[in-house]
Amino acid sequence: MLNSPNNVIGRRDIFTSQRNVISGNGTNGFEGIRIEGAASSGNRVLGNYVGTDSGGSVAIPNFGTNVWINGAPNNVIGGLADEDQNVISASNSNGVHISGAAATGNIVQGNLIGTDRFGSADLGNFTGVAVTSAGANNVIGGTAAGARNVISGNTTAGVIIDTTSGTRVEGNYIGTNAAGTAAIPNSTQGVIVAAGATNNTIGGTTARAGNTISGNTTAGVQLNGNGNFVFGNFIGTNPTGTTPIPNNVLGISISASNNQIGGTAAGKGNLVGFNSVGGVRVNSGSGNAILSNSIYSNSGGAVLLLTGANNNQPSPRMTVASVSASTVVAQGTARGPANTILTIQLFASTDCNQAERLVGTTTTTTDGSGNATFSANFSAPVDTRKFITATATDPLGNTSAVTTCAEVVTNTAFISGRVSDVAGTPLPNVVVTLSGAPSRVVRTNADGRYTFSGLAPNITYTVTPQSPYYGFIPLRETFPNLSGPITADFVTQSTIPPTVFPPPSDNFDGPTRDPDRWNLGVLSHPLTDFDPLVTVAQQSGKLVITPRANLSGNHFNGYVSVNSFDLTNGAISVKLEQAGAGTTAAIFAVGEDSQNFYRFVVAGPNVSPSVREQLLLEPTTTAGSVLYFRSTHICAFVTTPRSSRSISKLAPTALTGPYVVPSRY
């Protein structure tokens, strides 16, 4: 038909048969049916046997394409009713070919393409359906009941899409019989999207849009074009995902960029199972996002990257996976570009290198070196799947291979929580200590979260956050006879930004000091008001503090604070040395501060009497010591000649002023 609209070729109903048998045509490329020209629209091809005998079971090949739509729009090959179904098989070329820029809006639905009339035997075409250099919005299959094509048994691919866009392949069985229960392989791929084809969709998110692409000799889907979509399909299984019908190599093979395999929106995820070499493999290209799919029981792994593919996005590494009742805790580490948000998807799997069931999605941000940690708590049970695996995807869509797994440990006792500032901003890298059996130390992840899993029940545990920069509310939490999951959150007492400290050192009076053990700071006076230098040394069980003589102004008027594990006796002895000949100095001890440090305030003679009285200790011209009794928070000051005066306990927050650290420290 050339520029001829609104014709019907064939028809079969319950009373009469108007089917055509169109077979055995030509020896030099003649077609069975050809619809050509921009005016050839609205034509319908219904209920014919094209390329077979009158029984639809024996091949009588057309030597050219069986049905060719060339530059013609809005034609329908097949239909939704049983009597509309064409058998289109045994061609030495294509079963159906749609080509030409004017070929838009054509529909191929409800046909058997490559099989006999029962959809159970292989009669083949060279290619099942080819859409090449065509216009947009052609549909192979559809979402309506009866729209499914069976495209199987073809000598090359089931479907080829080349140098076109907007093609939708929906609801078909590609590589199986008409029941979807056994393979009738296409001898290469189920679907090929060739280079130059973009914005085409294999499957979809609505009911019946997904294809079953299984049993093919190489890959189920081969993507060589950029920017295409694979949504909602069963690849390597029957149409319900319950029985293996593997593709003989890969479920999905990608040699292009910016394709989407699944996605976070409802209905986008594919089920890719039981394929012989792997689930999804990215051979080359970048920006290929592989999200929210169920990929399992594939030999070789769920997601594979060849060298250079997807920008070599590293796999995350699982470190913790524990379950209590229906709560799962998963933690791990990830790498990526510096200062970049990564999307981490977590899967429960029966095998270590698979991604069987999505159970949680979280994000983490890499630091300047490209490192990050992640943690997620989710309520979905892992049932019989005993491993947690993960993928990482960067903002450009580069998805990693599946991580090394963590075996799920069933626990009845674990402690988890979040550390944040008063504005609710998470605080990463805060040291959190667990005392009990066992005792542990962890750091909060990028979301400010921490977890202590695998804890023995009926033990008393204490959780304490520690930072040289912040105080916390509460200071610590104790859980007697822990028997189940516990949440312990901590909030800072202020939003003062942390001070940047020099590299750690255990030298108490050197130019660098470990911030987890030693701090030097001032309460409120400008640095120009006092001499910042004070020497501190740990000698014979005492902390010896010596202000330097200052010939032009106040002595050091600030504090030193030492973490409690440095001096662990029941009474902490601190000796104050005179600052220099003819000078006076004083030291005030106020016990544990809000950051769980012992804090000692050193003041010169010009400190006002009211401040001295507030701190309950007059300065002395004689060297002396302060004893701090941890159990009672009482301090005693001892001078020479011997006399003493008690100092009552002060509130831990009495001296929580801003941290101002002299620049040389």
C-alpha cells in the first residue's frame, strides 16, 4: 500500500475467517506486507499468517520483511482480541520493520513474532521487530489486556531500536513461549538499543508495562545508546519472578552513558535474576544509574563494572548488619569524589554479592579526601535473607558494583542514637564510648549516628559522647540490665563552632597537644590582656602547672583542662608552681566540666576579689596543691606551710565559656 489510508488486511471472527496467508514471496527481498508513505495512515493488519502455512505451524518464508511500515504514521499491526493476532514468522529479514522519519505513532500489539500460532515452537525471523531511523512514539506491545506480543525464536535479536527516540517496548514476552513458562530463545539479545538511539523506554511503571525478557542466548537487554530507560521488567525469570528462565550471558549489558536501570519512583525497579554471567554489567560509559532493582541469583554478581565504567565509582563496604525483632541496623564506609553526596541503597540478600530486596536508602557526604561513613536503621525484616549488601550512586548517576556484604547478626540488645547540635544539625566524627562487657569506642557517621550492636543481654552499659569542642546533654546515659534495642541521643550545650587544633601529641607542654587529652583556652579576656604561655607537665602522679613570669601585665588568666583518663586516682593532685620571683599566682579547681574534663583555672594577681570569692579561693604567694576528690566533687587547697581550705562543689557548667585558643597552640 502506497499512500493509502484506512485499509484492513485480514480479519477473523467467530463466524467467518477472513485471514490471509501471506507467505513465500520473492527471492530477492520482497516483503509480505508493505505500508508506505506519509498518507498511509490508519491501516490495520489483523489475524493473518505471514510467513507460514495456513495452519500457522510450518515455515514458508518471505524473503524480505514480513510487515514493513516505511515512512507511514499511525498504523496498527495486530490488536487486543484473540482474533486480531497475527503470526509473523520465518522471514529471512525482519518480522516487523518500522522505518522513516514520518513513521510515528505506529502500534505493534498482540502478535506472535517468530513462533508458530500456538506460541510454543520456534519458526523465527532474522530479527523479530526493528525500529530504525523512525519517528517518535511507536509502541511495541502496550499496557492494555491483550496488547502483549510474543517475540521469540528469532535468529538475531528479538527487538532492535536504532537511530530513533521515543519508542516504547511494553508488556511483551521476549525470548519465551506464549505462556511465559519456558524459553524460545532469540539467538542474540532480547532487546538491543543501538548507538544513536536515545530516550527509548523498555518497560514502564504502570500495570502490565513491564516486559518479560528471558531465555535469550546472550543478554536480555543490550544498551549501546545513551539516555534510555529500563523500568519494571522481569529479566531472566518467568512473568511473576518466581521461576528461572535465564538469559545465557547477562541480564542487562551497558556500553553507553546516562541510562537509567530502575529508579527510586514507584514501579521503576526491575527484577533481574538467574542470568548466567551477571545481573547488570556496565562495560563502558558513565552516568548509568542502577537503582531500586531486585537483582539476585545471577552468576558472577548483581552489578558489575568493567575498568573505567561509571567513573570507577567504588563499591561501599559493609561493616555492621544486625537485626532485633523487625529493626535492622546497617553501617559501612563509602568512597567517591571529594565533598560529594552519595546515595547508598541497602539490600537484603541470600547471597553475598547480590542485591535481592531493597530495604533502605540513605545518603552520606564524602569528606575532602573522598571518604564517608553511612548508617541506616530500617524496619523491614530480612526474613530468610542473611546478608546486607549496598551500592553507592553519585549525583551524576554513576552506580557502583554491589559492596562486599555483612552477615546479619540477630541481636536482642543494641544501643544506637544520634549526636547533634541544638539546631538539630548532625555532628560527625564524635567519639562515643561504651563501657560494659564488651567496651567499645566508635565515631558518629555523617548523619551523626552511631550503633553498638551485638551486645550481651542483661549487662549494664554506659554510653558517653566525648569531644574537646562540645559539652553534651546528657553527659552520659546508663542502661542497667540491657535486654533490647535502646536509643540514646545526645545534644550539644552550645552552637559554638569547634576550634581547629594542631596535630595530636601526647606532650603536655609542647607546642602541639592531643585535643582529646589536653586543652588550653581562656574564659573571656582578649588575648592581649594576658600572657598565653603556661607550662604543664605530668610528674610523679601530679599535674604541674607553671605560669610564666610576666613583666608587663597579668599572668595567664584562663584554664587548662585534662581528660579524666590521664589521671585516674581517686584524688587528683595538682601542683601550682610560682610563676617567677616576686610574683603571685593562684589556681582554682572546679572539678569535672560539661565535657568530662578536669578543669583548672589559673589566674594572676589582678583577678578581681569578687571573682576570687566566687571561686572560693584567695591567691597565695606560696606554692601549693589542689586535691580533687572525684566521688564528692570537693576540692581542697593545700599550702606550705601546711594549711588547707575546702572548696565546695561548683556546677559542671560554671565555666563553659567560649573556647579561645592562643594561636601558637
